[in-house]
Amino acid sequence: MPFSAQLINLMAALLLLIAFAMLSQRRILSLIYLFAWQGAVLAANSVIVAWSTGQTHLYYSALLTLALKAIILPWILHRLIIRLNIKWDVETLINIPTTMLVGIALVVISFNLALPVTQLAGTITRGTLGIAIAMVLLSFLMMITRRKAVPQVIGFLAMENGLFFAATSTTYGMPMVVELGIALDVLVGMLILGIFFFQVREAFDSLDLKHMEKLREE
Amino acid sequence: MNEIAFVLGIPLFGGLVLAFRGGRPGAAMLNVLFSLLTFIAGALLTLRVVGEGALLAYNEMFFVDSFNVFLVALTAFVSFTTALFSRPYMMNEHHHGKLSARMLRLYHSMYQMFIFTMLLALLTNNMGILWVAMEAATLTTVLLVSLYRTPASVEAAWKYFILCGVGIAQALFGTILLYFAAEKVLGAGGTALLWTHLNAVKGELEPTVLSLAFVFLLVGYGTKVGLVPLHNWLPDAHAEGPTPMSAVLSGLLLNVALYAVVRSKVLVDGALGTRFASDLMMGFGLLSVVVAAFFLSRQKDVKRMFAYSSIEHMGLMTFAFGMGGPVATFAGLLHMTVHSLTKSAIFFTVGHAAQKTGTQMMDQIRGLADTNPTIGWGLMLGGMAILGMPPFGVFASEFLILTTAMRDQPWATPILLLALGVAFAAIFTRVQSMVFGETTAQRLPHPPALIPVFVHLALVLLLGLYIPPYLAAWYRQAAQLIG
Amino acid sequence: MILTTAPIDIVVGVVLYWIGIGLAGLVRPLSLRFISRVLFPLGAMGGLVLMAAALLGIPAAPATRVLPLGLPDLPFHIRLDALSAFFIGLLGVAVVGISLFSTGYFRRGQGTAPGLLCLQYHLFLAAMVTVLLADDAYLFMVAWETMAITSYFLVTSSHKIPEIRSAGFLYLLIAHIGAIAILLCFGVLQGGRGDYTFAAMRESELSAFWSSAAFMLALFGFGAKAGILPLHVWLPEAHPAAPSPISALMSGVMLKTAIYGMLRVTFDLLQTQLWWWGALALALGLLTAVFGVMFAAVQTDMKRLLAYSSIENIGVILAGIGLTIIFHAYGNPHLAALSLVATLYHSLNHACFKSLLFLATGSVLHATHERSLGKLGGLIRNMPWVAVTALIGSLAIAGLPPLNGFVSEWLLLQAFLFSPGLANPYLNMLVPVAAAALVLAAALSGYVMVKFYGVIFLGQYREARLAEARDEGPWARAGLVWLSAACVLLGVLPVGVILLLDHVTLPLVNFAIGTSAARTGWLLIAPVSPERASYGPLLFLLGITGTVLLTFALVRRLYHGRVRRGDAWDCGFPAQNARMQDTAEGFGQPIKQIFEPFFRIRRHLPSPFDAQPFYSATSEDRLWYWLYLPVARLNERLAAWIGILQHGRIYLYLLYSFVTLLALLMFVR
Amino acid sequence: MPEFIEAFLSQLAQTLLVVTFAPLMLGWVSQCRAWLQNRSGPGVLQPYRVLHKLFHKDALLARNASAIFRSAPYIQFGCMVLAASIVPVVETSLAFSPAADVIALVGLFALARVFSSLAAMDIGTAFGSLGARREMLIASLSEPALLMVFFTPLLIAQSSSLTTIVDALAHREFAIYPSLAFAAVAFVMVLLAENARIPIDNPSTHLELTMIHEAMILEYSARHLALIEWATAIKLMLYCAIGIALFMPWGMVEAGKWPMFPIAAGILVAKLALAGAGLAVLETVSAKMRIFRAPEFLGMAFLFAVLGMLTRQLLGA
């Protein structure tokens, strides 16, 4: 296995680790840091892929990722939680060990799912698809188990990261137009979420999702 | 070609203009004007495509065939009529003090942007851009759902945002997988996500990857279509947002999302050569129809009820497209058209009815036929049309779907019919009690614009009795494309 | 010109004409004068034209047309054959009377604006004709449901009354469920070939199972419209709710379209008939008939009473269809044709007398504003026109000779009585017993009609204000007289109709009885042979009138004619007053007591210490409690159960997506 | 003599016969009853005297009596006269018989009954409508039974025309029909019910709460009452004649055999006398039932008739 592939696998493993770390993290602030780190690793991964395959457009992509996901979004989030004054612990719906066990099961499932596909892949990064699916599913799990708005959003963003990882490592990145479009969407989405946090707090005096269970069938 | 630029450019420009001027008194009229221009551009584009056949433009970025051009025309038309309706509606809301000028600015700007995103999703040839536009459509509407800033509306918007965001993320994964498969055939770079290219080589795409991709795409776009069990955002968002928004969400956005699913299905079918995608779609469609029908009988909020009805109808269309074949696909397309027209007409009447009575709770809305016969009869006829009563067009498409199902999927027919019966009982009893009886309504400060309602219903009636040959030919072509 | 045009084109013309009249109503929607004095009489003329077209169309060969409307692959096909022409004629006869009557009826603005009523009314007529013309499943369904919608609007025209709203809803719901069954029936009939024209359905070869499925679906679907047990519940609700001309149209004509549909599917579209369909239809029909008449006997609302009586008559007609199927399946075309003729004849008769009676109740309602039998009485003195025509209708519906009701019952009984000889020993023994059930229904309907007529028109005024009731105006009289004349003529001169019906029965059951029935001349009908049985209604009428007049003349001539008027004797009881007459409830009491198990009776009995003793008893339909409420509850429970899905918690919603995704991913593997 | 005129004359003669002698039959039954009850009795001609008296009285009408009330007696009487021309009493060549078969005959009786019920309701007294509803109830229960009774001979003769049935039963080769025995029992029960005899009704009572037929005609007087009474007598006679025609038709004159007429008439008188006496015996030994026992009674009649029909089908006899 070439060195670059080994590096990419390392990055993938790191990302998986971070995903698990996020799943088990109770503190919002730490979640944001982990999220920033995830962005950084993603950017690094893009650089490695670009360097090893000679896909130059991935450098731009890496730059974009670093700017958006490792710096801007965490910064916005950080500002928000300071403005909103919510630094306390996040309560999970299911206790952390159970969540971790479910997470491991998900990893097994995603590896198995990716197996037939990876055997077809011609890229050097074929092992990473399983990890990408696992990241998506783990973020999904995180969103399900969090009862506060901010962690749920972080879960959402982490899911986006997983997708981005899938895009870069399995296909050397999407076409640039698409890539830009996605980035724009994520940014706008984040801005809107920011507005939302204020709206939610204004309406409910809290960012706890348990207040938002009014709309239902009696 | 220029038509495409106009179709996309006008709403985009409109959105920008209204972002600055949207709160002024004339903004609503401006909104109508932009929508009208878009509609004219869309009509010209349609004429051109009908005349000259499929069209690739701007470096293959945009692709117009008979499938999407009819959706473009429909989208442009309904957005225009909705803008017409929204003018007095929003003025009344403003008058009642529910909305400030700032809110109106946001509303008008986002309305145009929303139209833009939908048209972009329809016109683009790039599956990636399609995704981007779909996501953008969510983003433009999410703040509109929480426009009233009530706790309920914020909650609805939050759910809308998170659920659709997560859903659409799955669609992105599906798109990546699609790209992953296409790249091996078409090579890396720009063309591998272009639908025309994908369609040309769909037989060579890797089946395993595509089936995996389709699952993600279906779950992703299916969330926006409102397929059960991914539908939970839909009733909340419809009920809590301003009514013109509900009208376009139900009438247009769901269609566009289904359009995305169908586009994906064409590729997957070509690659797999099995009924995998069809079976999935049929399963989801059937489940949606049945579950939505039972949901209907527990509703108290009028907009919420019609939101569930949208789920039911989207389920029916999904089922039809899943079934495939020229007749079912034709019926699916027809159903898209008539459902959009009817459902938006219903929301128009419902909006005014709710304004007149000051509530969306159906047990407090009574006797609309009496004080305002046009609203009342509009709602009554719209309700009948949406329930599939002939001679309205919804019946025509349901007839085709059901009769095809009897031939191809006989097992599904009794289930569908049972669900339609339950839905009928649920909706009709409520519509009747709203339209008839002693009245509770008051006068509105701004007279409602009900021409759109009757224009829509007249079109739907026409389609039930007579489908013009060129329209039929057009649907047939589209059905052929979809397969 | 009318003679050179093909009947089918005339009929299409009338459809368009009616649609046009309906739309004309919107020109001046609030002008009662314009609508009732101009448009309704014009509409009645359409009925006359239809009658002419039917007379031309019944003997003519079937004509078809394809209209440039409809679905792209399935344009509207229409066809006029003898069966549809017969029913169109039936519609024409009834519509002339009803439209003329309506001219006077909608004189006060109630609920819906008159222009809208006019539109709905004429669209309803047009839809009914279209149902009869339709030759493909799509047009049939479109017309069928349009008929349901328009009649629904007409039923709910005074929609401010909650009972009327719920009646309308129940009606439309059952109609819609029936329509779903009919649609399924067509789906089965096309036999997997995807061609939904009736012509293609006639060609398709179905297995016994699928044929039976189609028949059962048709029985259910059309039965829902016709009011066959247990789908009859809407009828007694909707008929009283509707304005009287509408009740007349619905009961007299619309129910017949369901009969038409049943005949069309069973004898035309299906190629084979199995005997047990007939046995089922027969049993169901007789059950419906006896049930209907029993409930009619205990009603206290005059229109409800008539509605239940319609259920009875539909039951009789269904029994006739069942008998026809049995004979046809066992290869006895002669008797099949006989019972089919009886069925069709009874449909025609019912259209006349039931419309007539509903119109008469309309007059009473207008004159007194009272529907409850308990508050009517003695109206024969104020409303002679209505009373005489209603008497004719009542006698006809009670199946008394020499009026029309008797002719069809006589024909049907003939078919029943000669049933032995079938290849099935069980049927051989049971069919004659079934005849007894038919007679029971007929006899009880006599009971019902004595009650109906006696309580409304005879006796003393039960309320003082009834003395102010006024008779109908000339337009309404014309309508009433038209329909009573039809009752008498159909009763006295049946041979002509039976000869015409040959053209209907011949294609359906391959036999025609008319020539043999008329062999003995136009005075007598002898459906099988003169030795077996014959009936001469005209002779009968002459005989009765002759003897009555003779007796009268003799009595007059031989004895003095002195008459004194005084108080009623009443066994010498002096304090006799109007409240001591039998009420409608009292009149029904024996039936209630004898057939108690069939009713769900709730009584409120006063206690011995009541200062103001109060008694009430309501008889309800057990089927509500056995069938409808459980279904409604099941629906509610399912909805509640499914409602749990939407419980408001976002993490659970996410979980749904998650689980769906995982499940599908597993499925891919 | 052309056949038609012959038939017409025979028809006329027979009808007049029935109409004239019907009150005699009624008188005979009353006389028999009197004898059986150890009374001396008014004599068989008493009904004629009553009719004569009634026809000479002034009619007294209630103030609110309508045309229906006044015409009903004529209609009833007319119906009965017409019925008398349908039922073969002495011989079977009747001009009018093709115009009506047994079903039409039942219809004719029903017509008369409906008019009498309507007339009873016309004055608006408590008793009138009570009688009307009871009468209609009994009738609607007895009609199915009557039809089933007719069914057995009808099956044997393969015809529903009374003259044909009589011809078939009386003039073909002799055969024993056990099925007819059942039918006959049922017929007698129906006869009792339809003619307002004990145990269903009591023609001689005026105890208000138990009466049926009498309650309906309480308000009638003079010639109207006379016509009604007369019609009642004709009806009883006709029922007896129908019973004779169906169950003991022997001795009836075949079409065209005029010389046999006196003999046939003699046999008929004997049979009617026997029937009247039998009726009197039946009425003497039984007691009147409560009205709500009547359904049981008529149900029994129906059952017997069905048994007869089944016997016919099973045994072919």
C-alpha cells in the first residue's frame, strides 16, 4: 500500500475516532472543539488526496473546508453559545455506554455495506467509504440522542463532514460547481441556524428540545 | 436558450430587489409582477421546447425535456397565481398586525428566491446542482415557516429544518455514490454528474453502487416528498407557515422533490434492470397513502389536514411512478399537475377562511358558503376535487392509476381504495361542516383574490373532461422518457 | 326533424340542453320568477323529448358514438341500446312530472340560491342520462359521481340544519364507497387487458371466480346506491332532508340507475351467470323488501316512511333480478324474460308512483310546514287535487289492481309461481316460499299506505292550523296529474309496454315474452300462456267501475237519498277530539310489536308519580349498531393508533428516518 | 248460441246467484250457531230483513265525512260483485275469468279492504283507526298464507286461473292429493281470519276493544251500512265457494254442459250448507283470541300451506 493511502487511512481512522468522541461528549464547548478538529482533519485529508492523485481542484476544496468547517462554523457556534449563554452539559436520551455500543454496531453495518462497493473502487482510498458511511450514521445517532438544539446542529454539521469525506476520499471530490454550491448551502444553513437559535430562545426561553413537542396528534 | 436565463434570472433578480424593497407598500404588486414575468418566460420556454424538442443549454448545464418543462410551466404558473393570492392575504395579515414590514420584506424576497431554487432544481442538468437547489429550497422556506414567530411556528420551522436537512444530506450521499459509479464510466470531472450523460450510459453503471445510491436518494428526496415515515415535518410546516407558503410547498416543492426521485429512478432502473427501485417506490407510496388517510381522520387544524392530504397524494404519485409503464407514468404526471392546481386552490380558500374566522381550527369555521359564497363554494369544490370526485381531473389520474394497478398490481388496489375511502370520509365531513351551517365569519379589510381559485378549479375540471391533444402528447413524451 | 335524427343524438342533445338550462340559471341566480316559471318548464320539455327518443330508441338497433372528450386513450363512448333507452324513457316520464311540479315548488328562497339549485338540478338530470348512455368505464364513473355530487348538493340545499348536513354526508360517503366498488368491478371486468370500454368488457372471458367477484362488487356498488340491505342507511336520512322534488328524483329515478347498472353488468357485460348469484340477490332482495316495509310501517315522518318504502321496492326489484339470474342460469329463457319484464316494469312503476307520492308530500309540506305524521290529518278537505292524486299513488304502490303496481307484482308472482322445474331441488322448494315473502312485503305495503294516506289526508285536523292549508297551484297540479295518469295508464294498458320490453329482454336473456303475452289481444296479458294465467286490467277497471256505478245507480234509483249530517257517533262517546285519533306511532304499533326483534326500540315510560307524564319510543335500525358504529369505531381506533406516529418529538422523527435508512440498506444487501 | 254469449249469460247468472243468496248463507251460519248455542235464532232470512231495514233509513253522516267515506261502501260492494264473477261457483265457463286469476282475486279483496280501512280512518275517531290498523294487520299476515294455500292446487293444475284449476281438479281423472289436505286446513284458517270470524274477530260483538271489522264500520248507517253488510256476506260466500272449488270441486258443471246445471246447483247448495254448518261449529267451539295471538294463528296457517306445497313437491301428489 502506498504511503499516501496509508496516510488517508490514518485520517479516516482519526475521523472515526473523532466521531465517536463526539458521540460520547457531554459538553457543548468540547463538541465544538471536536467539530473544529474534524474540519481540520478533513482539510488535511483533502490535501493528502490532492497531493497523491494530482487533483489540483482538491486544494481549493481543502482550503474551503479549512476555512468553513474548521474556522468559520466553529467560530459562529462559539459566538452563539456565548451570546446565548449555554455552556452546560448536554444530557443525552440514552446513556453514553449504550450509545457507544449502538455506534459500534453501526460501524460494523457500514463496513459490511461498503464492502461490495469498495471492491469495485479503483481509487487508492477504497477503504474509506465504510468509514464515511459510519460517520454519517454516527452523526445521525448523535442527533437522535441529543435533547438540546445546539448539539443537534453540531451533529447535523458532522454529518455534512462525513459526506464531504466520502466525496473527497472515494471520488476525489465532486465537480467544483457542486462543491461550491454545497459550501454555500452549508454556510447559509449555518447562518439561518444562528438566527434560529435566537428565535427558539425567544419563543421558549431555552434551547431544550423538550419544549418543542407541542405539534402533534392528540 | 435565453428563455432559460430569463426563467432563472427573473426570480433571482426579483428576490434581490425585494430583499431591499420588500417591505414597501407596492412590494406585493412587485412580487406579482416578477412572478408574472417568470410565468411568461416559462411559457415561452415551454413553447420552444414543445416546438423544438429537448434542449441543452449553457455548456450542458441546463437540460430541458418534456418532463421538466411541464413542471417548469406548472411551477411558474402556480407561483404566479399564488403571488396573486398572497397580495391581499399578506395585506390582511399586515392589517391584523400579525406581520411587520420587515417580515413582509423577508417574505417577498424569500418567495422569489424559493421560486428560483425550484426552477433551478428543475432545469439543471447536474445531479449535484439539483441537490444544491433542493437544499436551497429548504433554506429559503425555513424562515418563512417561522415567519409569525409564535412558539408553534418556530417549533415547526426547527423540525422542518432539521428533518429536511438530515434527509437531504442522505440525498447528497446518494449523489456522491452516483458520481462514484459514473466516474468510472465517464471519467472524473464535470460531465460525470450531468444527467444527460448519465442517462446515456446508465446501462453500464455499477448496479451495486446504484442500488445503494438509490436508497440514499430515496430517503433523502423522499423526506422532502413527504413519504411516510419521513413525513413528520410536513404537516407542522404547512400548518404553521403563512398560507401562500403552504400552497407553494404543497403544490410545488413536493413535486420538485418527487421529480428528483423520478430522475434518479430512471438511472437506477437503467443500471439495475430490475424492479428494485419500482418496488421501493411502490412500497413507500402505498404506505404513505394508507397512513396519511388514517391521519386525516384525526385532524382539527384545517391546514394540517390538507397537508396530510398532500402526503396521501404524493404517496399516490410515488406509487404510480413506481409502477411505471406508459399509462401509470402518464397518470402520475397528470396527477402532479392536478394535485398542484387543486391543492393550491384549496389553500387559497382555506387561507381566507382562516383569516375571516380568525382561526385554523375547523370546529370553529362554519358556514362559509353563506357569508362568502365564493370562498365557501371554492373550498367545497376544491375539497371534492382533491377527494377524487369526478368530473375533476384528480379523478382522471386516479382512475388511470387505479385501473393500471388493477392490471399490474391487483393486490395493491383494495388497499388504495380503502385508504381513499377513509380519506374521503375524513376530509369530506370536515369540509362540509366548514362550508355549510350557520356562519361564524367576518368581513376582511382587503377583499380576497379568488380568481386564482376558480382558474385552478376550472383547469382541473377541464382536465377531468378533456385533455387537450398537445398536452396529452406532451405527457406521453414525458412518460416515455421516464419509462 | 326529430324523426330523422338518430335517437342517440336526440338524447345527447337533451343532455346538452339541460346543461345549458342549468347554466342559464346562473344568469339571474336570484330571480325566482325567471327560474321557476321559465327554466323549469323548459327543463320538463326535455323529459318529453327523452320519452320520444326512448320510444324510438327501444326498437332501434344499438347506436354508438365516440365523443371528442375524455381521456386521451379512452374518449367518452356512448351507446343507446334498448336497455338504456328504456331507462331513459323512465327518466323522461318521471322528469316531466317532477320538473312541472318543481316550477311551483321552489317558490320560496331556502338555503341555496335558486339559480344554483337550477344548475344543480339540471346537472343532476344530465348526469343521470349520461350514466345511462355511458359505454366506457370512465364516462360511467364520471357521470355516476357527478350524479352523486349534484344530488348531494341538492339534498343539502337547506344546509343550516345539522341533521340535513349529516344526512348529506352519510349519503355521499356511502355513494362514494359504492362508487369505489363499481370502479373495482370494472377493473375486474376488463380482465387484465387494460381496455375500459364496455365493448371490450363484453369480449373478455373471465373465470367463474372473477365473474363472481365482478358480480359481487357490482351488487355491493350499485346496491349502495339503490339502498339494498345493509347499505340502505343513507336513504331514510337523505330523502327527508332533500326538498321534495329532489327526493322524488332520487327515489324515483336515481335508484333506478343503480338497477340499470346492475342489469348492465350482470346481463350485458358478464357473459356467464351463476345460479347462486341469483339466489343471493333473491334472498337479499326479499330481506330488503320485508325490512323496508316493516320500518316504513313504524315511521312517524312522512318522507322517511316513503324512503323506507323505496327500500322495499328496491328489494322487490332486486328479487326480480335474482329470479331472472336463476332462470337464466338454469336455461329457462321464457321465465327469465318474464321475471326481467316484471323487474323492469316494476322499476318503471316505482318511478311513477314514488315520485308522485314524494311530490304529494312536498305539497303537504308546503301547505303545512309539517313533516311529522303526528301533526297532520284531514287534508283531503283542503287539498283535493293533492289528495286524489296521492290516493292513486298510494293505491298503486300498495299493489292494488287495476293500477300499475299490481301489474308488475302480478308478473313477478307469475314468475315465482312457475319456478318449480328448476334443476336444483333446493331452489325448487325455496323459491315458492320466497314468493310468500314477496306477498308479505306487498301486503304490508298496503298497511303502510293506508297509514300514510289515512293519517295525512283523512280524519280530523290534528292541529288547528291545518285548516288553513291550501291546495297546489296549476303547475304543481299538472305535475301530479301527469304522474297519476302514468300510474293509471301503466296499470290499465300494460301490453304495449310489455311489447316494447321485448326489445330489452331479447339481447339480455335471449327471449321475448311480449308476442306470446299479447297473443290474446291487447286487453289481456298472458305471460306464459292463456291457460296458465292471464290478467286483463282494462276489463278489470271497467268491471269495477261498472259494478260500482251500477250499484250506485240502483241504490239511487230504488231508495231515497236522504242524508243527515251530525257529530261522529264513536260508540256514543261525547268528548271525542282530534287527539284521540290514532297517531302514526299508534298505527305502526302492531307491526312494532310483532316484529320487535328487528327493531332496536328505546322506550321512555313515565313513572306513576310523574306530574307531567311523558311517553316516547324510538325504533332504530339495529344495523347501525351491528355494522356502522363498529366500523366507525374501528376506523377511529386505527387512526388513534397511527396518530401515535406523530407525537411531536423530533428525535423520534429522526429515529424513523434512521431506521428507514438502515432497513433499506439491509434490504439492498 | 255463440260461445261468448253463452259464457256471458252463464257469468251473469252465476254472479246474480251469488249476490242474491249471499245473505242467506250468512243467515244460515247464524242460525246454525244459534242452534248450537241452544238458542232459537232469528231465522235464516234475518240478514235480508236487516238489509231491507237499513236501505230504508236516513243516512247519518259525520260532519267531516269526505267523499272517500261515502264511496267506500259502493267500492266494496262493487269489488265483491266483481269477485263473484271470477270465482267459479256452479260452472267453469265464465266470460270474465281470463281477466283475473287467483292473484288478481286476492288483489281485488285487498282493494276492497284498503277502501274500507281508509273509510274507517276518514271520520277520525279512535275506534275507526284502531279497526283499520287491525284489519290491515290481519290481512297482511293472511295474504302470504293465502298465496301459499293457492300454490298447491296451482302446482297441480299448472295454472293460476281459477277456472282452469277447477277444471283440472274436478274433471280430469280422479286422484288423491294429500297435499291438498294440508292446504285445505290452512285455507279454513285464512278464511276465518279474512272474514272476521271467531277466533280472530267476532262479527256479533260490539265490545269496543276487541272488535276489528265492526270497529271500522261504526260510523256507517243506512244504505252505506247495508252495502257493507251485503258485501261482507258476499265475501264469506265467495270464500266458501273458493274452498269448495279448490278442495271439493266434484259436481261442478263443465263448460257448455247446461243440462247439468240444476244438479250442480243442488250439489252446491248441499256443500255450502255443510260449509256454513262447519263454520258455525268451528265458531262455537273456539274462543276469540287476543289480537296479538293472530300472527301465531296465521303463521300456523302459513306453515300448513308450505307443508302442503312441500308434500306436493316430494310426493308429486
